[in-house]
Amino acid sequence: MKKQFFVCGRYFLFLVFGTLINSLYFLPTAHLQTGRDNSQPFPTKRQESAETWRRDGEAAIERAKNLKKFNKRAKNVILFVGDGMGITTLTASRILEGQMRGESGEENQLSFEQFPSVALSKTYSVNQQTSDSAPTMSAIITGVKTDEGVLSVNQTVVHDDYRTVKGNETMSLLEMAEQRGLSTGVVTTARLTHATPGACYAHTANRDWETDADLTQDARQNNFPDIARQLVEFPLGDGLEVALGGGRTKFISNQMSDPEYADRKGERLDGRDLPKEWTSKYKNSEFVWNKQQFDAIDSKKTKHLLGLFETSHLQYAYDRPKDKAGEPSLSEMTTKAIDIVSQNKKGYFLMVEAGRIDHAHHNGNAFRALTDTIELSNAVRAALSKVNLNDTLVIVTADHSHTFTMAGYPIRGNNILGLVREVNNAGLLEEKPKGDKNKQTFTTLGYANGKGYVGGTRPNLTQESVVNPNYKQEATVPLGDETHGGEDVAIFANGAGSDLIKGVMEQNWIFYAMKDALRFGR
């Protein structure tokens, strides 16, 4: 197949053999029915003119002037959290999604980027400039910033000391909602006992105390509840209506075999079967662990749904179709959760986390971080199709960022996952990818630290290697895992009470915006 490039009004033709192009410049998501092969850049001369930009700018301002005014009070709140979804992740995901549709990409918008209220969130914790998910989500969901490694407790709690927890718990918005008779739910692609979902319902001196085997011996002997226990034993209201995610082994005995992987056992030392306790505790309740069971759930008849679809975290969005027993997507879990919690006429609070964006970044694998961000955008779109924004506040944010960067001077439409290709001084597309001082090629995307460190001498990269879904982008500082970034993250809000999201906010202020919209009072 021949590729044609018309650049800067000077038409010239590059003739290359199709097999070579396919092997060197494929977009890794092409098999996902993504549209054109975006291995090569779009032409530098495009359809836009000066008048295009003027017209689009005027139209955007008119839309802003005529935005619909929503109620100040919300009956329902849906909080979406993209774990590790920094602003660079948003930009790169936006471009990738557009390119998967056969577009240049830069002009694309993720579903929530169209929300009318946008702000920045300062993510530092009480004791660290660059934070992790435990204190950041604790701040978002309780309104109180705290130290690293603890969940929904104040900063006086000593890490790893269960005795300091009692009396220092900070109440979450989910707990407040249950106290007031609202329905509640937690949905995540991570383990249900992981930091972000755990902060909604648990209080602990160590975010890693997910099962009793994780506790210190002293804490275990004194019956301090691990995070999985706190979910099932939740004491307020009538308990969570929906809990969907991963982490089955945290809920079952180490004498029990996992239903999906017969060679794996549970982790609990106390012999308890918490999913069974869930269905015994709640009337009209269900426990599911695969896609077939999930699809069979009747949302109108089910009052309490527990879904544990993996022994640990769920599959990445890209890998989900290959799962042995089948897993629902984040969009499907979000839709099911809304169907269940929306039966309550008093309203609901629902937290939805795209937890594996963070894991892909830690692994230095931009492709999976971006495709999981796109799936979060899909989940937000699915939620918007089911709610009335006049009585529902929808917030999308991140708990923290990553050291993820987007650099170089790639031409418009350059494959976001590919090698940097530039325009020369004559305005023509360079025939070869851009090289560094040693004439070695490099990618647009990279990390400041992590697994992608290559030592003193950089390799000369090929397009084939860098667009592979498993490729780990290069990193400057060698670390076993890439780290979080400490810069601000975005907050997007739509619907009832969304006008409270504005400016540069302390991260814990998000809680007070949601609380005020629900009229929970002090």
C-alpha cells in the first residue's frame, strides 16, 4: 500500500512498500477497530484556515455564555477518580483516542473535558510534597488531609499502630450518605480493598492491611478489622449497595481455592468467607465473580451487589478481552451500579475509580495508562446518559499525577506513541525521525524515572518497538517503579452544584463541594 503526504502546500509523494509500513508504523490499537493507520503524521497543511479558528473561537465563547444553569442542590453525586491521571495523561489520551478514530487527535476531547466547571487540585499530603493514593483519596472523601500510608484517619494516627486509630477516624462522604438513608456504591478496576476505594468505607493505620494476613501480629490478636472486613461489616445505614472490583483472595480463607484459578488460594487466616457473609447479611443480595454472572444480575431486584472479578486487580482495558472468565468493563460496572443505587428515591453517592492508569504508569507503560484513561472517559459518557444533571453532580478528578512527559517537537498528527518526526526549516516533513545529539531516535512520551532507564548509551529506537503495547517508555532516573508526580491535577464538574468547582483548590475542598451540593450540613 502506498502512503501519500502533502506537506506545506508543496505536494510530494513518498512511495514505500506496504509491508514495510505495516511492520514499522502500525498503531498498536488498530485491531480494536480504531480507524486509519496513524503511523505516519497528517500533512502539515490542513483544512483549517484563519477563519476556521476565528469561527470556532467565537462559537466556543457563545457556548460558554449560554451554559445551562443547574440547581445548587444535588440529590445524587458521582465521583470519578482516575488514579494517577495527571494532565499529561489527559493530553496524550485525548490524542490517542482521536487517532484511534482516524483523526489527527489534538482536536479531540475526552467526554469530561467538555464539562463547564474546571479547576486544579493541590495534591500534597500533610507530610509529603508528592503524595500517594491513601492520603489523597482520604482528603477527597473526608475533607481532611492526612499522612502517607493511612486511610481516612487524621494525622495524629501513627502508621502501623492500630491502637491510635480509635477516636481519630475522619468520616467519609459515603458514610454520611449511608447515615442519611442514601444508597452508596464503590466501583474500581483495582482491588476493592486498595487505597482509593478503601478510603470510602474503611479507617486504618496502614493502607496495606487489606486482609487479616496483612495485619501486624498485635493488631490481629486484638481483632483489629482489616479493610476487607470493614467493607462487609460496614455498620452505617443499610451498608453499601454496590461494591465492584477485584481482590477476591482478600475476602476468602487460605484454605479455599479461587473459583477462577484453581491453583490459587485465598489469603485470610481467620477462615472466613466474606462473600458468603455478604449474601447472608443482606436481603436480596448477590455475589458475582465473572462476566456471565454479572450480566445476569437483575438491577431492579438486587439491593446489594458484591462483585470480585479477579484475585487481585482487574485486567487493563486492553487486556480484558483475553480474561479467562470474563470481566465487565468499567463502563458496564458503572452502568450497573447506577441502575441499582438510583432505585433509592432519597438519592445516592457513587465512587468510580479507574485504578489501573496508575499501575501502568508505575510500570512505565504509557499505552495501557492511556487506554485505561479512554475507558474512564467511556464510563463517564455512559453515566451521563443515565442521569439527570439537574439533580446529579458529576465530578471527575485524579488523586495524583505521575512523572509522565510529552516532549520534542512532533508534527501535528504524529503517532502519540511513536517516534518524534518534525518539520524542517522549509516547512517540509523530515523523511526520517528526529535524532538526539548522537543521532538516536526518541519518542514523544517518556518518564522522569522508572523502569525504562537505558543506561549511559541510548538505543536507536525503531517505530516497530515503540508502538508495541508492551513497550516501556524511556526514563531518566533508574527506579524499580516509576513514581508519582507532585504537580496539580485537574478537576472537572458538571450538573447540580458544579459551580463550586473553580480556581486552584486544596484537594480536600472537593469533599466540601460535594457535601454542600448534597446539603449534608456541618
